[in-house]
Amino acid sequence: MKEIFGIPESKKERRQRISREIGRKGKAGEEIVRMNYALRGYEVERTGRGSDFHVVKRDMLGRVIDSKDIEVKTGSSTLSELQEKTKKRKRGHYKIERVEPPPFFYQDL
């Protein structure tokens, strides 16, 4: 906001602004993926450790058809050590969704 008025921002303020923007971008990406799976008929549950979501698809009788963990990544972010471990442990039931949310989803105005 300071740069609008011609006042330069400090390095600390710049790092904080960029960090907030990256966080908002990640949350926006998670919301996009959550909506996509919900619209396809999956039950979406937030996990928060090793993956972002656990999704389950059931048939008309309530039996599980498909179950997997979803990790949402935006930009060029990489998996953490815990996410890599979870991916190896879950094998075929772990999916990495890469999304790039539109800028108006997460930027300051």
C-alpha cells in the first residue's frame, strides 16, 4: 500500500506482503480443488497433515467406489518431507493437484 503513495517499503514489509500473498494463493487453490471434487460427487474432508483433503466417492448403496488423499500445489511449490512420506505410504491413493488460481482470487486490492 505504501508504494502507491511513493513511500518505499522495507525488505521486511516486502517479505511479509509476499508471504501473505503466497498463503492466500494456496488457500484459493485449495478452495478451487475442494469445489471441483464436491461438484463431481465426492465427499471432501480436510486432513491438514500430509495432505490437504481426503476425498471419498460412494455408489447409490453407500459403498466406497474411490478414496484418495489430495495435495494441492500452486505455482512451483514442491512437496515437503512429510508429504513425500505420505505419497510413498499411500502409493496409488495420493494425488497432487496443481492449480493456478486467477490473480483476483488472492491479490490485495
